[in-house]
Amino acid sequence: MLFNIISERRKMIDKAPANQLPSTFAVNELAKALHPGYIPARIAAIREETENVKTFTLVPASSNKVFPYFRAGQYITLSANIGESLLTRPYSLSSSPKQALEGIYEVTVKRDGLFSSWLIDQAAVGTELVLGEPGGDFYHDNLRDSNKVVAIAGGCGITPFRSMIKAVIEGSEDYQITLIYGARTRSDIIFKKELETLSDERIRIIIVLSEEKAEGYEHGFITADVLKKFAPESASFFLCGPDEMYRFVKDELKKLEITDKNIRHERNAAGNRNVDNPRVFKLKVRMRDKVYSIPARENETLTVAMERAGLNAPSRCRSGICGFCHSKLISGTYTVLKEHEYRRAADFKFGFIHPCCTYPDSDMEIDVPTV
Amino acid sequence: MKQYDVVVIGAGNGGLAAAVKLLSAGKSCLVCEKHNLPGGFATSFVRGRFEFEASLHEFNGIGTPENPGSTRLLFRELGVEDKIEWVQLKDAFHLISKEEDYRFTMPFGLEAFAEAADKLYPGGKKYTEQLFSVGLQIREALEYLSISKGKPDPSILKEKYPDFLRFASCSVSEGFNAMGFPKMIKDICSAYWCYLGAHCDNLGFIHYVNMLYSYISGGAAIPKHRSHELSLAFETRIRELGGDIWYNAEVTRIITDDMGHVSGVQINDGTEIKTRHVIANCSPHVVYGRLMDPEAVPERALKLTNSRKLAGRGFTVFLALDRSPDDLGIKEHNYFIYDTCDSVRQYKNMGKLHENSAQATVCLNRAIPDCSPEGTTILYMTTLFTEDVWSLVTAEDYFKVKNEVAASMIDRFEKSTDTHIRDHIEEIAVATPITYARYCGHPQGTVYGYESQYWDGLLPRVMMVEEDHFVPGLRIGGGYGERLLGYPSSYKSGYNEAVRTLRDMEKEGE
């Protein structure tokens, strides 16, 4: 009996063709198109939005004619060698999903740190950059969110909402948007003309100026009163802006009894922590068969230390949530701020960290995946 | 050039178990993983204030430290048992089927299961007891087969394992018919078929009943901290034993020498690594179709691979709800929700993109109450697509289509269980065959390896392991291996391929 099944199987194998196997499949190709990892790109145009803000139009630098499709609200990363460092930063896409299929991504950048200053002051049309594929969970999901979105933007936090507004207009997303946009003065309004000339019944724009009174604008902050006045019933609230804005607006939303389920915010990168006279520790970094000994400043994350040293270490969200830099802690003590603590339960048990939001409290040794 | 005794391709369950076994035997070993985490499907992910289990529904063969199951014993041997905290599950499953109007829970434990079957179908006890006695014999016969290394003594088989021989070439349907099972008993006893992804006319009786027996006799468990805990336990063990594990390191080529023997691998950044032995924890379609030079692939390997059928392509809706399971009325840990208990017709329905809402659904809080913040629930619903229907979806339609299918899964759950969850979704993630293809590279996003066919099930594969070995120095283990899919099977398969590799090395005088 047992030997029958062997001869039966042999027969089935005998009958099969000896053709070359397919090297790929449609589903695997779609996965690759949506998630290619890194994408070489070139700056095709630069537009000045305000004094310190520019929009960069990016096109593929390879033979690919398109960029990966994405969900409006998601971010990409930009990487470039600057001096001795290899820097990677996340930026929300300010262009629409359909434009990706035309080979266009746009990011809108405000002069802030080292990388953004380099972009604003040094990068030019023709400059090549490496992009990291779109990611992040700051997008509207029709199974989770209301079809009435209140988008609350502070300063440069307008960028993902520009993508969402464009997506609604072009038809790749289907919801109503009430944009409540906080800026200091009229001259700080990014996409001013675009927003003010917009005419679409699904989109309503309210601009709140904090340091200027002007006709057609709200004045002050995004308070419960402002929210009550403009936010439709049973809406989903999307927040993008500085951390101080999140704290303020979330308190205001609480006054209106909006539950956590209906409030989402885009996470900001972990910046430097406040330490008086920061010490410099020794950081030993293992990457595959190589070991590097580099300095790590107490007030900066381990990822910043590795970037300064020019190491090709993983960097994506820089806020702790994406897990791309998941690394083994071998020794040393460290701090992770509560708002960046998104490690998995087993990571604590087995000693894994996300260097992008980990500050050294001693000399440390870590094992980091190479990118 | 770096050199290792063995390179393991893929840090999935099979690859991790293989690496630990090789390192324990004193061999040097490098594990190359294309993703940035170990585990393959055995992982977890974070959304907001929730950590989701990526794939595991339940794990059989664990038992207790005092009364260990086969997988616990394997973990003990590999030195990972103490690194994992297990939570035992209470009931086996809650079966809901529209056509038969079923809605009942079956418990673990041979006796309890038989009693419950008797209550549902008077006289059912007798049938299930009969099945379990065959199940025990199957388990013992498989153990005998594995120690006899494919050369069993026919007289011992005849004398000690007559039922095993009787059912050896039967499908589940044939076996249940031969035992004279009434329909309802068949339905109860075949409810787990979706875990193996082949319908009961194709699924080998031995394979299925062995699994059923393992679940019902030994119960099931899940790791306290999601399957990421399992993967990190193995990862940590590899480091303890001096092994290397490289992430973001996709093997792009398996290199062979003039004699056709493995001589090295190349990874995606162009680095070549010298080795005489490779254990591939990935699909033979990938190994023979992409990683090896075409002229190095033996004809029989192509014929075997072409003869096989890719099994179910995965689809899962992960939900975090902002109410407790009690508030929502979600009572069970483990639901099987079918259109019909006729697995052949159900299987066929699962081949359609927009008509498939059959599901195996887990409420994690019913096993681990504190798996999410107080007053919340983690629920995940899984189905399989039995055809390559996702190949028709374009990038532009993808997000829309995946939410349409997810919506029908959610509706189906609500209707089947009289619950209302739609308005309580705080976090959602949807994994499609494209997602599984992305992370693990499996053809068409299959999560179940090669489908169990009547001619290509557990038994013929186990008996033909050496016949299926074509390239000196190359072994293939994991979910595509001889033990087929599933957590315990893929660990065991990886372990077995490591043992075979050690034997190969010994023969070659290494």
C-alpha cells in the first residue's frame, strides 16, 4: 500500500514538463512595484513656496518611468551624502498618488536641520538623491475612518494634506476634507494660491493666523471654538504639525468629547534631547562582519551618531514606529522617550532597540542590520 | 572571502531551526534573511497602541513541560524552550457554517471532544473515539517511519499499524466514508481542513488525522508575546551558539562547481560567500527558477517543481477595536466561518476574488486578555485564495480592492456572530497575497507552500525525501518541505534538513 503511493507520485512527476520555471509572478511583480526598497531619483524642478520652504519635484533617475503608487498621506525618505555623513530623512509626499504613476513625486521642505538646509541651499535641479519607498500609516482608511475628514495642519504639516486634497480631486480618494490650517502670518501660508483658488464642494479650507489679523482668516489658535465652528459631526481628525500643536489640539478635541479612535497624528522624528553639557560615549557598531567604534553624543540618537560616522545604517521613520532600524542591543544603557516607544513586547524581552529614537546613557555596543 | 560550513537562506521558522541544529553540532553557519526581521510569517507588527500577531492562530504539539508535545521536545533539544512563554488555549474551535446552520464550540481533549460530538449528533461519541484510536496509531506509525528512515519493515507495519496501512493512500473524504461517518460527524471532524489549505478530496487522511489528533489530544497554545517571541528566541539562540545572522541580505544566487556541488552563495550587494552546503528555507520555485543557474538545475528537479500545485495565497484583516470583547459580544478565541462544510465547494468559492469571505478568525484577547490595552480587542480574520486571482489587480486599484475584500470579511464576521464591530475599528491593517509576496518572496503570495495533493501529501513526501534531493550540498526545508505547511511542520522540516546536511557532510568527509 505504502509503495503504491510512491509509484503514483513518481508517475505524476514523470508526466510533468521539464520546462524552465517562471522566474517571477504577477503578484510578486506588483509587490516589487509597490515596494521596491530604494529608488534613484533626480530633482527636476524647485519651487519656492515661502521664505524658508521649497517644493522639490522628483523624477526617476533610472529607466523606470513611474514611482510606486501610495496612499495620500504617506511619506518617503530622501538620502544623500553630505560631507562625511550619509543622511536619510522622511518627508510626507505633497503630490498625489496618480502623479506617482506619471513619474512625479513632490516633497515640500522647510529649512530646519542639517539635511533640510542642504536641500534648500545646496540642492539644485539635476541633483541626484536616493528615495526610500512610500510608507507610514497616516492615511485615510474607509473601513476605519469617517468619510468626513478634518485635517488639522500646523506650518509645514500641510504637506500630507495637499496630497490628500489632490487625491480627492483626482478621484483616487473619496471623502470630504475640512482643512484647518494654522500659520503665523499670511506670508507663512504654504500653497497659499493653490489653496485659496481651490473650488471643490468636497473641500473646505479654513486658515487660522496666530500672529496677524486679516479678513477672510480666523485669528488665534486652533481652539475648541474653531473646531466646533468648522468641524462636521462624526468626523475623523487627522493632525500634522509640531508636537506642541498635537498637545494643544488634542486637549481642545477632548473638550469636544472626540474619542482617541477618531484622532490620528503623523509622528515627528525624534530630535535631540535636552541635556546640559552632553557627554560623548563610545558606540561600538557591528554590521555583518564589520565592527566600527564611533562617538555618540548623549543628546543625540544612535542613528544620528551612525550617520555622522558615515555608516550605511537603516533609517526610515525616525520616530520609532516603522521598526526598520530594529537592532540588537549587546551592552550599555539607554533612554527611549515615551512618545517614541513602539517596540514589540518580545523586543524588550530579548534586548532589541530602535536606534532612531534611542539616546545613549553609557558606552554602548549594538548589532545593526546593513542597508 | 567569508566562508561557512553552511549558509541558510531565509530566517523563517525552518531556517531558524536548521541554523540552531547545525550550530549545536559545532558547524559554522550564516543565516541570510532578505527582510530586516527574523521569522518570516512568524512575526508581529505595531499600529498605534496595538501589537498584532502577523500569522499564528494556534500552535499544536506544545503540551506542558511535564507532558511535552513533539514541538516542545524539539524546542527543548534546540535550547529555546525556556525562552518562550506559552499560553494554553481553552477550546478547539467554534464552527459556524451557513449551509448547515452550524454554530457550536468543540473543546480540546479526546474525551471532551467525543462527548461534545455526541451531544451534537447522538452516537457521535462512537465515531470520534474510533477516529482517535486510528489517530493514535497514525502518530505511532509516523514515528516508526521516521526512525526507519524510509525503509520500514513491512511485517512490523502490518502487525502493529494495520489502520495506518489501510488509510495510507486515502483522502480525508475516502477515509471518513470508509469509516461510515454520518455527514455531521464528517463536518465536525474535518473542520480544521482550512489549516492545511486543501479540500478533503485531496487532503491525505494520514496527514490530516495526524494533525487533528495532535490538536485534540494535546491542545494548543500560543506564545505570550506573539510569534515575534518565537523568532527572537531562535535568533538569540543562534547568537549564543556563535552563529551569524544577516538582515536585508537577500541571496540572489546559489553557486555550484563543475561537479554540480554547491560552492557558495551571492547576496544582493554582490558579496560572495563560500560554502559547500546550503539549506534553503524558501520555495523550490525560487531556488530552481531564480537562484540557480539554469544549466545547474537537474531535469528531475524541474519536473518535480512543475508537477506541484501552489497552495493558498494568504489574506488577513487585522483589527484593533476600541471596545472589550465582552462589550462587543465576541466570545470565542478561534472561529471557523464557512459557507458550507462541503470542503470541495468551499475550496472552489475561495478561488474568487470578490466572493471569498470564508474565514478562520482569532480574537487574541480570548487567549491573552492583556494583549491589548484595557477596553480594547485584537481580532484577525484570515482566508486563503485557492486561485491566483490577485494577479489581475493593478497598482492603482490595489488599495481599493484590498479594502473591498476586507469589508466583506468584516461583514461576514458580524453577520455570523451577531456582533457589531465596524464602528469600533481604531486600527486596521490588511495583508494580501501581495503583502506576503513582499515580505517572504513566495510565488503568488502563497503562505502554504505546495498544496497537499492525494499524490503529494505528507506520506509520499516523507517517504521520498532522498529521491527529491537533487543538488549535492543543497537541501530545501520549511513550509515547502516534506512536512508541509504550518508552524510545527516548518520548524521540524528545517531541523530535519539540518540533520540531513550533517549526514551529507559526514559522508563527504567534512
